[in-house]
Amino acid sequence: MNKENLLQIYASGFRKNWELPALTEFGSDQTMTYADMARRIAALHLLYEEAGIKRGDKIAVMGKNSFAWVVVYMATLTYGAVIVPVLHDFNVQDAQHIINHSESVMLFINESIFDSMEFEKIPAVKAVLSLDRRAVLAEHPVTNHAIEKFLARLPQKMRRRYPHGFTTADVDYPEIDESTLAEINYTSGTTGFSKGVMLTLGNLGGNVRFGVASRLHYRGSSALSFLPLAHAYGCAFDMLTPLAVGTHITILGKLPTPKLLLKAFAEVRPNLIICVPLILEKIYRNKLRPIIEKPSVRRALKLPGLKTLVYRKIRNSLVEALGGEFEEVIVGGAPLNHEVEAFLHKIKFPFTVGYGMTECGPLISYTPWRNFIVSSSGRTLPTMESKIAGSRNPETEPGEICVRGENVMKGYYKNPEATEAVIDAEGWLHTGDMGTISDRGIIFIRGRYKTMILGASGQNIYPEEIEAKLNNMPYVSESLIVERGKHLVALVYPDYEAMDRDKVHNEQLPALMEQVRTDLNRIVAPYERIDRIQLIANEFEKTPKRSIKRYLYNA
């Protein structure tokens, strides 16, 4: 595999794809070419020089996906500074903590978010710049407004630096050792504790080089970016990889509602779709399941000849709804519901499930859809190793999944104790996920190590497996299995859309849920049976990658 330095990949890529479109904001006629991006990156490099930014200094960015967000990230990366992406929906206190903990000296932010912040509470920050326009929102007194003054004269400064215009010959990024820190990504996990994951140029490069070698994106292809770019999954495969090869990325800066997404898919017609399970699960629940539950369709599915035709029609309509041009859908960030996965596989829909975590920037395993095995999470990457700890037979007996290789993080920023707790002396990262691995390196995940419940007779109970079955039951939108005393209890948020469709009233729910409990207990192991269902009034609180914050409900 090509081991070209990551920054040189971008330098050569920008020169090669100079006139091609790089970014478009969905719903607008604004498009930025690779030449435009390279110029804006160079302009920010001048600003960094003027502000006294040195290699290794931290620069934070907090805002919705946008042109400016991408340029700030790429300018910081190619300058040799350290980017600190902060998810735009973090609360102000958490955001200020991240900015302070990371020792960021500059902050780029949406103005609507900064309005709720207190500048004096982020004392290390020299200047706060707007992502919405060319403006300084706040500046430390010690700079005497130097950054604001320089920003106002930036166009003139660019003309002076590049008197003959900015050309491909001017794209020149430093050759920095790939062990150098490039990004600190603060996780917002299911445990409630935010840690700064230190990702090196090599960690990011390992993901990008694999994506390029696998032709996930390619020169002239089209991509729709709707996952948060501040999250490792979206960053690596909706931004870093496509920008390395000359892909045209359309940025969806708004909340990706199903209606807006379908409109965007139809207009952009992406060649690859990167998504979280929730997208496919909602399409299945709201569009596909009502179709296959119709009596006429059920009858047709019992006839071999008609079954093939019905499945083909459903597959073709789903493919067309997602733009019709994609080679595959890659699902990641959380487990895909088993029923949804089985159905998509049955109709031969081109999808695959990958596995990763922020600590690997994020990719650990992936298999192209034609070779994908149902219930798996793909094959361990060629540049990574995997093993099962605490298992006598890693192919059949679950244990903790451990990985090592070029994607594994440097550690947690300013937290050596947490680093030592997950990376052992031999360099193995203990993922906290329980699973098995086949002799061909295919990973099968059973659940999280920390969520595993020990049954009364010593059996290992994986709540996620019970939840996957429960979530397929009538009028269940989402669920969480918890231990109450010595009993398993299911917390359930009802599917109000289905209730409205079927004209089911709230007072009917207790009886319906008791039937759900009975039906569920018939299909799970005796030690997995639930004692009762407890309805909750609001949707479960989730992390940015749509995993339920379990720690909030385990009390």
C-alpha cells in the first residue's frame, strides 16, 4: 500500500485536481474548486504566521459542517498545527472545558454558538474567528487587535505574497513525520466521560491511504457529507479521503432529516454513501416494513417466482431513493439492527458494515459489500492486527476485541492513566467491545464489555442483542435493557408514528407492551427473559453517533 506522507498526498492531489469542484453547499449555487480551497488554505497559513501560531499549537473549530469548517481543518493540518474539532451541539460548559483542556490558542466558531460563551473563560485563546464571515469575534488584549487588523488586510497580504497569483507551484506543504500529533478529538461516549484522543498524521494517513487504495472515493466521484465532520467517522470518509483523490463533496449543513436527506440524495446522486445505522433503520421501519407486511405482498413472498420479483422491485426503489448511482452504502458508528441487516441482505441491497472507534481514527475493519458476511463487522485492515483477549477459542467464545497497528491513537491527551488502561505494554488497544474473530480476520461483535450483565447462573448477557430483537417488535421505537435487582427490565420509548398510523391510543399501550414482553421472551434464551417493560416519556439521550448514553439510565 502507498505510504506517501499524508500532507504530500494533499499537496499533489490539490495540484492534480486544481480545476475540479471540491465543495458545494447543498441548496446553494456556491462551489469551491480545489484551486479555491488551496488559496484559502494559504491565506489561513498567512494568518497563522501573523498570529504567531507554531507547529504543535492547538486550534479549535466548533460549528456546523461548512466550507469554512473544512478549510480551517485542512489549513491547520497542512500548517503542522493540531486541530481540535468540537461537536457543534456540545453544551457551552463542555466546549469551554475542551478548549481549555486542549490548550487551544485560537478558536473558529459559528457566531450563534459563541453568543452563549464567555471569552474570559477560555483565557489561552488569542483570538476567536467567525466561521460565518471574515471577522474576529474576540481577541485577547495582549495582541492589541493585531489579528483583527491583519485579517482586514488579508487579501492585500495574499497579493503581496503571491504577486503573480496563487498557482499550483505554490502548493507546498511541509514533510512532517507521521508520528507527529495532528488532531485531538474529544469523545462524547456512552460512559459520560470525555477524553481527548490524540491522533497522529500516521493515524489519519492510515485511514486515508486505505480509503484511497480501496477506491471508496475516486477522482471526479460525488459524495454527500451529512455526518458531523467533527466526528472521526465523518471526518475520515466524508472529508479527508475524498479530498485526497479529487472527489466533489456536497456538504449538507442542516439537520439531516429523512425528507431532506432523500431530496439531497436525489439531487447529488453520490457514488458512495457513508451513514450511521439510524438512517437505514428509519427507512426500513417507515417505508419498507409497511410494504412487506401488506397481505398481498406476504402472499407473493410465499411464491418462489414472485418473491424474487418483489425483492428486486423493493431493492430498485430503495437504490433509486438514495440517488441510484452509489456503489455501496457503508454503515458504521453503531451496530445495525439485525432484522434490518437480514432484510437488506435478502434483497441483495449493496451495503456493508464497518467497525471502528475514535481511538483508531476511526477504522478497524471493513469488507466490500459483495464479500460482506451478515452479522459481521468486516475484515481487520491489512495494516492492523486483531485478537480476542480472555477467550479459549476466539472463533466461538466471545472475549474483548483488541487491535494494534498504524491507526491506533497515540493516547489520551494529558491522561496517562486512561491511556495505560486501554493500551497495554505490547501496544494492543483494548476496545471494550466483546466479540469473536474468524480465522480470516472477520470480526463479529456481541456487545460492550462494560454493559455485559452476569446472569444468575453465571451466563454472559449482552443487552444489545436483546434490544435488537425488542426494537423489531410492534410499537417499540427504541429500548434499553437494564438490571433492576436480580431482574432484567426493558426501558421502552414507544413508536408513536406507528401508533398514529394504526390508530392505537396511549391507554392501549400497557396491554400491547405486555404482549411484546411475552413475544420477546419466547425468542430469547431463558436467562435473557425480561421481567417487565417500563415506558419512558422521551427519546433516550444519545451521543453524536446516535448511541444511547446508557450511564444515564443504569441507576
